[in-house]
Amino acid sequence: MFGQTTLGAGSVSSSASRVFRYEVVGLRQNAETDKNQFDIRRSGSVFITVPYSRMNEEMQRINRLGGKIINISPLSADEN
């Protein structure tokens, strides 16, 4: 029928369980990060763990904070 998908539950759960780790450099403290309860380090790498469904949002947030993603790697369930 129109509007229904033929994807099974297995494909939905596999994408929902995928997690990635971003390695980010260059984050800086600004008005948006002041909302956090911790300071942003200016030097070194920061590792951010992101579920697959939020990857695009997190990339945009990192860009707004002045960071640069230097590596994206998938995490297995054992590494979480």
C-alpha cells in the first residue's frame, strides 16, 4: 500500500544500533558551549560518540563550535 515500507524490523534495529566516534580538534568556548556545565579544551583531540541517527546534527553542531572532524570510526557493541 502507499506510504508503507517493506523493510523488516531487522533493518531498522541494525541502523538504530550503529554508533560512531568522531575525533574532533579545534573546539572553542563560545555562547553555545557556555550552556554546558564544563569547559571546552582548546588543544588536543576530543572524542564524541554519536548514534547513526544523529550524525548529521552532530556534524553541524561541531561546525558551529569551530571544530574540525579529523576522523570518524564505527564502534562495535563491545566498545560502547
